[in-house]
Amino acid sequence: MKEKLEEIMRLHGQEIAVIRRESGEETAVLGFLQPFLKEREDLPATVTPLGAVSDQRWLYIGPMSLELEPGDRMRFEGMRLVVQEAMMICFRREALYFRAVLRQEKEAAQ
């Protein structure tokens, strides 16, 4: 199952730059990013054909070859995102992929 998921990511994944919190090292991966569907009225949102989506929280699904930790950053299509939480997803004792919840990085004060 892991091999099939990795093949899907290679064929259809989005190119995402992952920047390590500790070292600042940048690595390109193929994975999937999408905004969370809007759940609360107070979150900024954008209307899409699928409904309202949050402008602040994103879901990442990516390969096991790159472990993520809170504080790691991602760059994708001009956006800068920060990993809030990350976890390894397993099925029958086999690690399949990494899942992370991200938020948009706050701009530095000038």
C-alpha cells in the first residue's frame, strides 16, 4: 500500500519546498496541500466551487521519506506555511505517509 501511495504522489503530487526549523535546510517533495473546509464563521475564508475554505489552515499529505516536525516551514505557490502538528499515519504496523496541519506564516514586523 505504501508503494502505491508513493507512486500517486510522484505522478500527481504538487511540488512543495520544506524548510527545516532547526537547520534551515530546504528540500523539495511531491505531496498534497489543500485548505481545510471552513468550519467556523470567524475564520477568513475564500469561496470556491466546493464551498468556503479557510485561508489560514492547510492539510499536507506527503511521503514517509521526509519526517515533519512542528515549526518546519513550507513554501508553495508563493505562500509560506508553518507546520503546527505532524503525525505519521500507519496501517497494520506499516508507516504509509506523513500528515500535517499547517497555518500561514505571519509576516515579520518591519
